[in-house]
Amino acid sequence: MTLKYFTDTNSAAGYVSLQKENLTGITKIYHLKSPDDKLVHDLLEKISSTLVSRRLTLEYIYSTFNPDFLAGLVIRELNTAFVSGKVVAEGSEVICLKSVHDASIIRKNQVEIERLSMNMSQFYKKMYMHFNAALHIHDEWEKIYIDRMDFEKANQFKDDVLARLFDTEILANGREPMLVHRFFGASTPRGLCDFIPVLTAGLKRYFIKGRPGSGKSTLMREVVKKAVELGYDADIYHCSLDPKSLDMVVIPELNFCIFDATSPHAYEPAVVTDEVIDTYTAFIKEGTDERCSIVLEEIETKYDNQIKLALEAMGEGHAARAKLSDIYGDALVAEKFDIVLDDLIRKL
């Protein structure tokens, strides 16, 4: 079995990492420190290839800066994780990968490395500015629906959904519930990317449909609260634009997930067990879409434009990042790479 997800995101609040929150219960953590995403990816890919035959659950963490590259590998059955990124989890053993490069080639290209790094930083700063602007516009969008919400109906709706989700005779595991936090998707250089099909395969799926501000994230927080109250583990997936908001919750022991199935990660039921939970029709005043259509269209246009500008800036940053990777790739010494790889495999 494999899982795929992100543990960091480029958001309206800047770079946000949930790496520590994803490693709940893991005590053997190896942090691969490298300026080159591809080097980390190649090491993790080769490590994972040695584990496939062992029929373990492999959790593949992808890079928000390049979704084609692995940024981490978690093997919970072995109590082990190999991770990278800006945030070093407490208790990690840091493994510096500078030793795999020819130092003379790095020195020769130092000026270009610094130039590209500065360019990359400038583009990412611009990206964060546009994501932040998009979130403020999204707040305007939400307010329209919040102002037209029947809170009494919303509260009753929440109680009814929770009663339905947790109507089970399956007992919790009897220990302190384990909560992990991560992202199922992210804004990447090739656009919005998510792993919802992989993460929800085989689960009973509840698709929350609604509008911005119609209580989707609030409902999922209540699901987490109820799961903890009853003693069930929960996998909690945050919104990549606004990490304070939730986009999906999985309760593994009860084999169900509930997630925001609206744009930008719009999904429709695909199997007979899939169900839709519609917050808009349940407790938002009827006719809100029609009554506010002009202002809603204006807000959506402004929002889409800011997201577009953010992704363009991210693309420019990615181009600089790719050139940096080429420099480090040219400086790679294969024999030194193999020595580091063998040492990492021995840690399993």
C-alpha cells in the first residue's frame, strides 16, 4: 500500500510546513539537508525501491516546489522517516549531503548559485504576496454566504452528520488517539495538484459541496473533535492556501473520509458508496447565488487573477530552481552518492 501527500505548502501565510505534525509517533527521523531537490528525490526513490518487496505501507511525501520529486518517505511499521525541507523536526538526525558534490565545481559556480538563489527568493516573495491577496478576496467571498447562513439549521445539520458518521459498533483502539496533519494538495509550478484519488481509494467517501464560507471546514473540525472524543485516530488534511482551514479528514479505523469536493479540487461521486453532503442547500438562504450573482462573479474573477499571478511567479522561481539543480547535478560524484545511499539503507 502507498500513500502520497505533501507536508508543506506555499500559502497566503508564506511557506508553511506540517512536517513535525505528520511524524506523530515516529522516533527515527533522518533529515536530508541538501540545496538540490533532485538529489533528495533520487536518494528517496532508491531507498523506497529496496522496500517494495517487503509489503510495507510506504508514505511518499512530494515537494510543493516540484511535485515530480519526492521530498520525504515515511515507513511507520519501521518507525522510520526520511525527510527534507526547511523545517527540521525535533529529534531528527541531520544528514548533510554536501559531501556528494565535487567542491571545486561548486566553488567555480558560486556566483551563479547566489544569483539564482536570489532570483528564486524574489519570485517566491512575489508569489506569497499574490496568494495573500487571493485569501483576502476569498474572505470577501465567504462573507456573502456567512451573512446569509441560518446558524440554527447549521448546528442541527452538524449534529445530524456527526450522528451518521459515527453510527458504528467498531471500537476505537483504546489508546490515546493519534492525529497526523498534512496536505492532500498544493499549488505547484505546474498548477494545482492533489492526491485525493490515492488517499481516498477504498474508503467510504463523503463529498462536501457548498460555497466559500458555508461551513465545510467547520464541519470537518467537528468531525475531528468527535473522533478524538470517541478515541479514534484521524488524518487531518489542511487547505494549502489557508492552512488554518481544513480540506479533508480521514478516520482510518472507521474506513471513511470527508472532504471539500469543490473547486479548486472539485470531485464528483464515482462509486455507489460515495455520498454528497450539501451545506449550501442545507442552511444558506435560498436564492443567494442568484441574488448576489454580479458581485460573486466580480469576486471570483479577482480571486482567479491573483491565483494566476501567484502561479506565474512560482513558475519563474521554479525555472531558477531548475538551473540550480543542473549545477548541483553536474557536480555530483556518483561514488560518493552510492556511499551515502548505502549508509541510509543500513538505517532501515
